[in-house]
Amino acid sequence: MNFSELEKLFTRYETEKIVIVGLGNTCCSDDSAGLMLWEKLQQQKVFKKAHFINAGCNPENYLMEILESSPDLVIFADAAEDKGLGGVKIYHSDEIDDKDFSTHAYSIGLIEKFLKMNIDCDVRYLGIAIQNSRPGKTISGNVVNQINKFF
């Protein structure tokens, strides 16, 4: 997948009604890849009017901010421990339980259920395959290359 393909998937949504949530831990090497992906999405003209939230390791702390935005679409950008992925991929809800998509305290699936109980929105997961999530501030070169290749 590349950015042009991502853009085509979301053309049916008004940009103002999209919330993009960046997830990751900047102290755990590749786990910060979701935040790097999120930062690059902010730089894209097509998402200029979208609402961006840097949730770090605690997306549950931003539930009210997401709800108050009244989104039609919520995109979670995160590192994915999917060894077969290689690069960036869109995940749907039913794929999340089978993958180690998130390293966060609360299940990202549980967060999706909470959002959908309160608002009518679509939720997608933009995952970047990682190599490791050990402590350290340096993202693997291959992961950085995959993010750059995506754009």
C-alpha cells in the first residue's frame, strides 16, 4: 500500500470529519513508528482539515476529544507486530485480534467498541510493521524506509 491508495480509500469522507490518532512509545525503538507515520500524515495536503491527536501510549485518555470531534472516520496509526506485513497496511477491526497490533494498556478493540457505542463512525487501523519494540530511541532503518516508501 502507498499513500495514493490510502487517499482513494478515504475520499468518501469529508476531511473535517476525520480524526487521525497517532499511537506509540518514543522510548521503545520501532514502537514510535506509528507516531512517525502520524506526523507525516499531518504534512499531507489532503488531510489538512482533519483532526490530529497524538495519543502516545494512552489512547483511552483522548476518548472525549475524539467524541467531541464527531468524526465519521477515526484512523489509528500505530506500530504493528505483524511479521508478514512488511510496510504499511490498513487493518479492519476483525483483523486486530489476530495480530499484535497494539502494545497499549487498553485493547484498541475495546476503544473502538466504546467509540461506536457513543457515535456512528467508521474505525480503521493504519499499521506499520516493526522489527522490535525494545527500549531505545532509534527506529530501525528498515521501518523508516518503509514509511518513506509509503509516501
